[in-house]
Amino acid sequence: MYKNLNFEIKDEGIAIITFTRVKALNAINNETVKELDQIIGIIENDSSIRVLVFQGSGKAFIAGADITEFKGRTVVETKTFSEFLQNIYNRIEKLPLPMIAAINGYCLGGGLELAMACDFRIASTKAIFGQPEIKLGLIPGAGGTQRLPRLIGKTMAKELILLGESINAEKALSIGLVNTVVDPEKLVITAMEYAQKLAKGSRFAITQAKEAINRGIEMAWLDALQMESNLFVRCYSHEDFIEGVSAFLEKRTPNFK
């Protein structure tokens, strides 16, 4: 159905999007963006999906934008491409379900920008991270200048963006860019372990927690605390809380909706 992506929904409501432009190191071109837009639209309207995993085929997660398409692109077309990709990544970030980026190799430019829109980033020891746009006389155009400093702080974000140099997985872990680093053969297994744990959790509580974190970081402190309290009460009134307490008292595994 898709030329550059594969989309599947496995048991427990775990959806997987795989980038399949292997020869191009999964570089993002116009066609890939359109396909991703379609798939995200499907996910936005499918309540059976509980977790979303992104991964790349071959030696890369995503090696950035397809530079071969840059030549001949007008300023207007470039702005349209940037804003369209920003919009897709924003929609991804705002999805109520938890998302995991399983990063197996090059994670550069737009690839890192996508990974940063996810909630979890699991890297193999062979993963390489960077925002190298500065070496082309550009800056990140799909949210990199905004998400990176929010994740790792301005100091390290400026080092990565202004120098345009890449870092390995261990460095990415040390600066808080990824959650964990595993051997390549354990990457998919680890990502699925995360996904299965999340899928078994309270979908409602996970959604509220994600909203509290993502919205709260952009709000004034007292406003954010008030929002947290409101969401806390919302969870308290939900059937999952009743099930969670009952399961705890009965010493059994909760069966969340």
C-alpha cells in the first residue's frame, strides 16, 4: 500500500511504522512525508491502537531529508515542505498514545526531529545522532531548534546544532537524548518490551500523564500545578483507578480498559 513505509498493527494494539527506503538510508522525501501524513491520520482515528513504534530498515533509522530533492526547490516549496513536516511531527507528538523510536543506526536531521517527537527513544550501540544541517548552510526545519533544547538543555543543543557534529549512542544517553542503549540484536526486542508494558497499562492514566508533562512544560508553574491537579482528579474518577485499587488490594494484575 505504501512505497516508503510499512504500517502494521500487532497484538495488544501495538502499531509499528517502519521506514523502508533502505538504499537511501530512509531519507525523507516528499513521497515519504505524504505517506506518513496518511498513516498518522489513520492512527488518529483508530482507538484500538494503544502504542506506536517507529523503526527503520537497514542501517539507518532515518538519515535526514533527501538532499537530492533540495536542488531546484523554490523558496515557497521549501517553506511548504518545512511547515508540512512540522505539522506532522506536531500531530505525532500530540497523539494521546505513548510512542517509541527504536533507533538502529543513523538518526540525523529530520530523523532525530521525529525521534524527539516520541516519548521514548531506544538506541542500539550503533546509533548515530546529529543535526548536521549547518554543514549545508541550513538550520533544522522540522522542530529541531525547539525540541532539542527542551530535551537536553540549550548548552548541548547549541553544540549539536551549531557545530553540526554527530554523537554516538553512549553520548546520547549521557546527555539525556535517549532512554537506554542496547546491543543491535536486542533493539526490537527491547522496544517491544516497552510497548507491551505500556499497552497493558491504564490507557487513560497514561494519556493524562503525557498531557500533564507535555502541556505543563510550556505553562507557568502555578498554572501547570493546577492542570496536574485537575488531571489527577480526572483519573481518580475513572474506572481504571477503581480497577487499579481493587487489583492492588486483591493482589492481582489489573485489567485496565
